[in-house]
Amino acid sequence: NRIAQPRRVPAAGGLEVGLMAAMKTRGGLWFGWSGEQSDDAPSAATIIRRQDVSYATIDLPRTDFADYYAGFCNGTLWPLFHYFVGAMQYSEAHRDAYLRVNRLFAEHLIPMLRPDDLVWVHDYHLIPLAHALRERGVTQPIGFFLHIPFPHVEALRALPGHDDLVRWLLAPDLVGLQTPRDLASLRSAVADVLGPAALRNGDAHIDGHTTRLGVFPIGVDVDAIRREAQQSRDSETVRRMSAGLLGRRCVIGVDRLDYSKGLVDRFQAYERFMERHPQWLNHVTFLQIAPLSRTDVRAYDEIRHSLEQTAGRINGRFAEPDWTPIRYLNRNFSHETLMGFLRKACVGVVTPIRDGMNLVAKEFVAAQDPEDPGVLVLSRLAGAAEELGGALLVNPRDTGAIASAVHDALSMPLRERCTRHAQ
């Protein structure tokens, strides 16, 4: 949807960093929204070339943007796909804007396509794009990757017109998902909408077209993260963070501010940890970094206020003149700085209520010193839990279990920490 712009400061998000690495390795055209809105119909895409990657962007119409982005993308699809069915909002106007924007992307991409291109479409903002390209005669191979969970058909049915969504998803030649659970959910939807006969040999068949379905979990560049984590140790920001601990140990969370990340439950779990294990009071600081996200969506304002109140109440209850139990920061840092923070921490807490993958979990492991590694506390409902067996796995709504896991992580002997990290 919104592409990575050429910049001097490295991107903070793991997803953006991963895709940037892929583009730089193979070269090509990265096309999407500029981040700006316009009162006029967008003209031809603006193209900037850096090394082997061309960055092509268009502004989006102001008349459609809110209904497309805050409306259908993040008011309808995001909560539904994360199983927050009760939070899902729907209107035909939002759906229509979603389709118009995807058609706009298709119309502006087609003049830039070369005959030997492969088109790689990313995420829930652009589910209809492959269908729009095919309608306009594009014959190049198209792949689609969904970075968030895909819901089982029993949840998907809550969406009016969910059968259209399934058909849009099958327009590409290959659809990739994060986990086997997501793949099983997509197959449940295909069988429900098109009938069980539409699934053969694990692939989907519709109107003479075959769509391969597969699991391709996104990873991180481990070597690059190790370099960043080591290089940033001497940066001013990381040194100040370390000095501010005053010798205390650090538990860290790094999440975009979103209700799917389980942040209120996490704060409450940390409160329970301090209640149950008072020996850690004034010896551990919890650093939660949560940059603001989608500030034009009401649900995100509510989660922000709830977190601020919870953090204030907990700090008011437990703080000492020289110690604040929770440091809660609503700001962005460069990716290199974040990797330095992760390396300094002895416990990483990644407890989303539902997540497609969660790259912070993988980044925390990669950033650690293998000779003296920290411990990852990870939600069972994150896609990463299917790969990171060395983590302490928890139910993100079970604050008592999270509190116990943090205590176990802080108390874990070096040998077990090294074994889990190596795994």
C-alpha cells in the first residue's frame, strides 16, 4: 500500500526492512501510495531510482482515502482477519472505495509493466489488485502474500460479500501465507465458497485457472541484525538507555500501537509480576516502545488512552524516587537503534492477541549475544510461535502465565538460556 521511500535513515519496521532487502537483492520496481492525498485525479506515477530499485508512487484521492484506509482496510479487514469480529465495521461505501483504489493502482501500474515482469502484491490493502490487473489484460505471473492472519471461514462469513473476497484472492497464480493454520483457514473458505471440488492437490481451481496456495513465513536478515545490534551499542541513544537503567535489568516490548498487540494485558501482567515477585522491585525496568499507529481510527485513540492510564496507575503504585517500573514511549527509533535496545534487554515480551508472524520476536533472538542471551516470552497466537520453539510460550490473555514466564526468564540459568537461544 504505502511503499518504502528512498531515505537516509533506515526503516524501523521489520517488514519494510525485509522487503527492502529483497528488492535490493534482485532489483525491480516498487510501486504504491506516496503517503499523500490529492483533490485531483492522480497523474502518472512519480518515479525515483536508487541503485537497482525504482520507487514509483501516486497520491490517493482525498475523497476515497478515509473510506479505503481507515474504513475498509483497518475498520473492516484488519479486525476481522485478527478475529476481532465484534470490532469489525462495514459499509458499502467503504467497500466501494476499497475497490476504486485498487483499480486505481492497477491502472497506474499497467503502463510501467514490462513483458518479463513478475508482479508481487503485498497484504490486505491490495487483495483485489490481481483481479483488477487480470480484468485489464495483464498476463504476467502474479503472486500475493498476506502478512496478517487469514481467518477461518466461520469468522470470514461475518463479512458481507465474503465470497467476492475469496474470488479476488484466487486471481493470482500463487498465494502465500505465514503459517499452516492460515493456509487451512484459506482452504476452508475456498471449499465453502466454491465447493470442495475446487481444492485439488492442495491448490485452488476456479474458472479454468489454478492458484497455488502455500506457506512462506517471512524471516529476518540475521547477519544484518547482529551487525546493527553490535554497531549501535556505542550510539548515544543506546548508551543513554543503558545508563538510565542504573544497573537494573531490562524487560522490553516493541510494538506498533495496536489493539491486536495485547499491550493492556501485557501491562497488567507486568503488574501481577511485581505483585507476585516483589524481590524484583527496583531491580528490573520494563521498557515498552509503542509508536503511534493509525491515529485517524477511533479504536487506536482508545487503546492509547487505556495504555497511558494503565501505565500511570502501575507506576504510581510501585515507583520509587529513583525507579520507574514501566517506561512507556510513543515514538519511533531507527531500526539499528531498536536492535541495540533489544540486545541490551534480558527478556523480550512479545504477546499479541493475534499476529500473522511478528518479526520483533525473531529480531529479539537475532540481536542477542549468543554467549549471554536473553529469553523470549512469546504469545502462542503469533505466527512466530510455530517456529521459535526455544521461547517461553504463553496465552496472551493469561496475565498470570505471562507474569510467571517473565519471572522464569529473569531467573533462568545461563546454560538453559544458551540452549534455548541456539534452538
